Amino acid sequence: MSAATAVITAPSGVSLSKGRSLWQDAWARFRKNRLAVGCTVLLAFIGLLCAFGPTVAFYKFGMTGETQDLVLKASPPSAQHWFGTDSLGRDLLVRTLEGGRVSLKVALIATLVALLIGVSYGATAGYVGGRADSWMMRVVDILYAMPFMLFVILLTVAFGKNMTLLYLAIGAVEWLTMARIVRAQVLTLARQEFVEAARSLGLPGRMIIFRHIVPNVLGPVIVYTTLTIPAVMLLEAALSFLGLGVQPPDSSWGTLIDDGANNMETYWWMLAFPAGIFSLTLFCLNFAGDGLRDALDVKSGKD
Amino acid sequence: MSTVLDVRDLKVAFHTRNGVVRAVDGVSLSVEKGKTTGIVGESGSGKSVTCYSLLGLIPMPPGKIEGGTAAFGGQDLLKLSESELQKVRGRRISMIFQDPMTSLNPYLRVGTQLIEPLRLHEGLSKSEAMKRGVEALREVGIPNPEQRIRQYPHEFSGGMRQRVMIAMALITRPELLIADEPTTALDVTIQKQVLDLIRDLQKRLGIAVVFITHDLAVVSEVCDFVNVMYAGRLVEAAPVRELFAQPRHAYTRALMRSIPALQKKGQPLYTIPGLPPDLAHLPPGCAFRPRQTPERQALCLTDRQPPLIEISEGHWVQDCPGCVIRP
């Protein structure tokens, strides 16, 4: 068309087939990180095992985590019972898997609660800004200052021990950091030129938040989520260990470790296996989270 | 010649902790169909705020439009509600920004962003909008638009992104384009291409353009009419030839003296002494006085704001005895 067009030639080395999004780039970087990929696979394996293991055990061997066999009580690992049995003769492998179900469920639900509250609270504070923002953040500061254990003990005293309470208590604590992270991100994003550009194109506020701001905070949010899950699991284990969380006969990794710790001088396997699986899961989550962080951090390398 | 936008006596202030900053104080300007009106000034002279406030894009509070009118297509932009403004923005008035590297969302495909105004304002289906998007990219001289439209911003160079921004701004065929220093962040050769492109499209589509810049060389190239702003006020306004042939105000002259290309080799580069004044504490008289030479300072108004007068036909200047040079 014009003289201006004639000067332009396609830059060499740019593949013109199909655009690669930042997500695809991040995925490519993540795949190169063997440790993170290995941990993710292992994590998926543990998750599947916990999800389906107990069911298989029930139909195949007629066992549940509550099937007691006092003849077998406290027997060490064998071909029959890989993880041994506990003091009531319950198969420890099945119990560990069932405990995993509870622990993972608590982790996922509490994290989801934290994610939901944290992201919406933080995004609102950051986007609205001004006085509303400072008030909202002072509330977060105050909640931060509350001693968590005291908070949970008070809750259990007031409402009795149940699982919903556990989710709520953990979620209520974990969303604070998420809210701070999201708010800080949104604060910088809302002043970016592409947000200004979107406004100048006549986009309404809600479209700007969902189309332009949320995708940009997703990276840090995902990373922080993977780091929140282990924190939540640790909290659950700590609470159960203290007798404030999951109650027998239900098991979670926390209660199993508690039982094991009581018997560890004579029956080592009761502590070793649940604690081993628990640590392995935490370890995997942390490495997968680290891998994700490196992959999603654009500054870590542009390849 | 029909006037597309007519701004009269616009006043914008920001109420900050340090006092009231009068960022725009009684600015009038108009843009005609198919013509380019330039706004020139240093950083902080209020040139961007003037345009942003027309579209309601300044943060309010602390910003506040304290007076004036902006006639655009039979309505006063300054009186429109936010939802009415949203219908004007991106459809009848579009903007291009300074830094093309940050004005596209890195997580969305270029095409998705490009067709946003079409989907929003014209309610087109995605496939129809995409067709128009490809055409728009072709129009701004992007090779292989069918493939490029599916790529992400980081796969485009700075100049290419600015072309995308221009395509996005013009895709709805607006009546007015506001270009906020569109070439400042680009290197010189790309600058030239982008300027040519804007001028070329303007001519073909007959749009009016408000061109904000601090670069007088760019002004001489693209503008038909120039407004020189200083400390939130107009100090001089004239057709481009007239202004460059006979700059009347000391500030305009000083700006022209500071163009490096016009200075003799081997001489130290001229810069205007001092800094732009603090807009929260403007002197009551001539705002340029502190930066004048001592003998001229003595002549400047100190008690009242110098009025804008028409010194010759179509040539307006702030009438301060110390600053104006009469023929």
C-alpha cells in the first residue's frame, strides 16, 4: 500500500506458524526440569494410590483400614502386610492410604478455600486501591497477628471437633498470604499500560479484571498454591497430632504419625511408613512448586 | 472544514497531599476532520492529562475536571457518564500509547486483543471480527497477517507492536485518534515508519488526530496546527508553518533552540535553564519567568496570569511582555 509498508520484511528466524503463548513457553521450561517432572509424576502416583488403593484392598482382600485382627497385632512388615500392622492388627498400608485420602482432601479443600478468599480479596483491594485498600490490608495484618493454635482451640471449643471446622480453620489462615501476594500483583498490573489501553478501548471494569488482570496474576497464584498445599498438610498433621483435627477411627497422616510416635521404640514401622510417605509427598510438592516457579518466572530465562 | 473536537477552557486539577495541582488550567484547542493538532511541551506540562481527561481516563479522585467543555459530535465529553464514555472510547475516539512493549497484554494473542473493540462495540462474531482483524493488520503493513494474528505480543518487535496498536485503535474507524507520544519509545528509523503510517492512514480514512509529543522535529513533520503547553497552560498556538517561521513566545523559541540538529557543531547543546515549575505552587504571574534571562525577567508579569491573545491571524500567544517577541 504505502511507502511505509515496503520497508518492512518478515524478520528471519521467527516461526510464523502458530503463536506460542507464555503458558506454552512455561510448560516447555517445566518439562526440561527433570526433578520437577519426576516429582509431579510421583505425586500423581501417590494421589491415585490414595484414591483407589483402599477400594482395591477392600474388594480384593476384604480389608478396610478398620478391619482388626488381634492375632496379627503389631506385626512387622511381611509379604502379606507390606507396611506391617498397627497395635490393633489393622493393615498399615491400607490405613496409610486412607489417611492419605483425608490428608490430601483437607489439603485440597483448605487450599481451595484459601485461594478463593485470597484471590478475590486481594484482587479487589488492589484494583480498588486507595482508602478501601488500606483498610482491607489492615484487617489482614490483624488476622496475621492472631496466634493460630489458640484460634483453632477456641474454634473447637466453641463448635466441637469436626472436619468442616478443620477446612475452615486452615483456609482462614492460609488465605492471608495469598491475599497479600495477589494484591501486590494487581497493584502493579492496574497501572500497566495495557490496562490503560484496554480502558481507552472502552472495556468495562469487570472485563478488564477478568481478561487482562487475572491471567497475569495466575502465574504467581499457581506457584503459591503449590507451596500452600504442603503448608496446609503440615498444619493438618500438626492439628491431628495434637488431637484437634481428625478423630479416630478415621485416620490421617497426622494421626498415624501420632500413633507411630507413641510406639516408635518398639514398633518402628508404625512411624516410619506414614512419616515416610508424608515426607515424600511434601518433598514432591515442594520440588514441583519450585519447578513451576522457575518455569512461570519470565525473568528466569528467555529461551 | 468541520471541527471534530472543540475543547474550551478545560481545567483539570489533582487534589494531592501537597496541595492542589492544576495540571491543566484553561486549555482550549480544536481538531478538524482529516487534520492533525499537535500538543507540545516538556514532561509534566499537562499535555497528556489534557487528552486523558477528555476520555475520563485520569484517576478520579484525586483528579477532578473543574471546568470547561469538550464538544464532540454534538455532546460534551466532560458531562458524559462512565458508561456513556465507554461507548465513545475505542469506537469514536481511540488512543495509541507511548510504550508499545507494555501496551499489549502478554498473555493474550494479538488477535484476541485486536478484535476486542469490534466484538465490544459492533457485536461482531469472532470469525467476522477475525477477518476484519487480518485486514487491519494488513493495512498497517504487517506481513503474513493471517499467521501473525495468532501470535503473542512477545513475538513482535517494538515497531510491529506499535503497528498493532495503531491497527487496534483504527479498527472501528473512529473519528478521532489521540496519539500519546507514539514514537518516543521507538528508534529513529522505526519512528519514521510509524509516523508515515499514521499520516498515511489519516489521509485515507479522513480521521482527526491529536498528536502529543515533546519532539519538535516530529511536530514539524506531522502536525497542521500546534499548541505549545507550559505549566498546564497554552503559551502559544499557531499553524505549523507560522509557528516555526515566527515563534513568538520565549518558551517556544527556547524549545526550538534546544533541537540538537539545529545547533552548530562543536557548541555545547542548548538546554532551557531551570526546571518546569511546581504545579501545586504556581507563581501568580508568568510561569516561565524563573527560567528567563534576568533582563527579560524584569519585564515579565508577576501579579496576574498573562492572557492569551491573537497576535496575528490564527496565531495565539500568551501575552507576557517579558516573553512575547513582537514583529
